[in-house]
Amino acid sequence: MSTVASALSGIRSRFGQRTQTSAQPMQIRNKFYNDLREFTAWEPWGQRLDHHDGNNEYIGITGMFVKQFNYSAELQKLIDHGWRSASASRPAAPSLQPRSVTIGTGRGGKEIPCTLRTGFKRPAGMLNAWDHMQLFEQVGAYSFRGDRRKPELIRAARGFQPPAARADAAYMKAIAIEFVGYLKRRAIPGVNIPTEEDMAGYLINQVSPADRKLLTEYHFWRQVLSNERMHLQGMTDDSFLKGYISTTREIKKAREAADGTAGGAHAKPRNQDFMEYARETTLGFWVYALRIESGFLIKSGKGGITKQEAEIAHLGPLEWKDVYGFAGTGALGDSTVYLRNMFQQQDYKAFCQVLAQLSSVVGSVPDGHRLEAGNLVRIS
């Protein structure tokens, strides 16, 4: 226990005390991360930029014209005019502020709950106020995302997928848990509620349940959530089955989220076993730099956003080619930042800024240890 704890303490003591060793970035010759030859190794360098939710600063893509995302005609109508089901009247000049939805109205404007929407976690059962989405600036930027997965696994997955597009077994289990919870809240007569394990088996093995009512209810539930997958404010509250990938301008936020315990439905809980948690933290996780050619600059206090995460939200997947750098936060970092080849020639200013940000979180092998096959081994 003392060995792991001392290694963990050593990493923490060195974090944040990095000094600039050269006036110019220094490449590490003939060093590669496994077989990812499209990335060049660099020594940690530079000073961390203070980008956070309290300012609008981000690492921009030099000389790039930001392509504005075009929503479908149906969604654009919701953004422009707001979602006002069964409203008694409309103001002459629509407000840009979020407004509550009324599914149905009775005498005196009293809301009548819609029975089709019962069972959802939200009172009205559906997200509203789509007009808030035009409040957010669309930017081209290099942003950051923490992840437990190693770079080779990100490449194997062809980059990052938004929750709505994920089909891996772990997420199918999360979907099953959410759907079974919905069925229990709704209590539909004639529908037998499966166990979470059985429902996960249906989804993972792509087998339709024999209960046709259950199948119909599942497709209805997915359709409602699919209709909301592009709702920005809803995504910041709960990313479950949303269409966005969350990234952040603030490198410290990315590092905090790298262990997989931050945000999202069924986020990985912190390991309660101290020895295993210490081992995981000592080895470290990963922070990735991502090139986002059109993302939404999210700020708390605007459009109903409450979280202060300095987020840049990207609609749709980010491919492997959009990964422009990465660094390990613990011993796996090995005092090395990896950046995509030719990045410095392509955009030198952004290259230096991304290198400085990743350098502020990269880890190192503790004294008296070495890395061997991805494990930390004490030198005897």
C-alpha cells in the first residue's frame, strides 16, 4: 500500500509545478506512442492558458471560416418561434428567453398533463424552448475532453461518438436501465416490465422481445428522446441519448473528467477500493485535444444553462482525424505530449497553445519506478 500511495503522492506533488525548460517547443526524436505514427512526441512546454466559464477565451483555428450548422426545416421553426403547444396566445415579438411548455390547457390556462408523456423524468415529459439555441455563438476551436480510454481504443472506435449514436454494450446496459425505470414510473396496463438484465440482453443481441406492447413502448420512448437529441440546454443537464459531444475550453475540467466519473447518465462511479483507486490514479487517464470546426460556445447563465464547465458542444461525431493531441495524466503520460504530425506547420499559434495546455496536465513516471507493458513497476 505504501508503494502505491507514495507513487500517487509523488505525482500529485509534481502536478502544477512544471517549469518551462526551453524558449521553443522541443520535439522528442524517435519516440512514438505504440503504433500511432501520425503523432509526434514533444517535451512538456509553455504556460497554461486561463480559459474558464467566466470568460469567452478559447484556442481558435487560425484563418478558418466557421461553418454555421443548418438545422432541419422542422427544428429551425422551433428555434425561430419557440415550442408553444396549445398556447392561448403568442406575443407579437418572440422573446429569446426560454419559456415553459404547456402540453394542454384547461379553463383559466391551467395545465393538463398529457398522459402520453407520463413516465418521463421531466414534469411535462418533453423538452421545450428551442429558441434558446440561437443565443449561442458557433466557433471553430481546439477543445479538450477527458477519457478513460487509451488512444488506440479511441482510434479503434474511429473517434468519439455522441450518446445518441453509441451502440456499445456498456451503453446498451445504461439504456436498458433508463427504459426499465421509465416503465416502472409509467405503469402501463398489459405491459410486463422486464428486468434490466433481460432488457440489456435484447438490446445488445438485437433480439426483439416477444411482448409486442413492450416493443411498441420502447420505440415510442426512443422516438421521444430522439426528438430531443439536439436540445442544447437539455444536453447540459443530462447527456443521455443526446446528439452532442461535450468538450471544454478549460483544461482542468477535462482532466477532472478523465476518470469517467463526471456527468452523463450512469457515469462510472469512483472506485471505492482505495488500493485500486490509487493504482488507477497513479497510472492515470487521458486528455485529448480535438479540432472542432463548428461547435457551440456554452456559457452558464445564458439560455437556461446552469453548469460552469466552459463547454464547447459539438453536434455529431468527432472522427479520429479530429484528434490533434493527447496526454496521460499519470505515469502513462511519461512526461510526453503527443501532437498530430504537421500541426506546427499547419497552425503554429494553436500548436503552441494546445501543447501548453496538455503540458499542464501530463503526468510522469514516479521516481524509482518504470513503465512495463502499461503497468508501473518498482525498480529494485
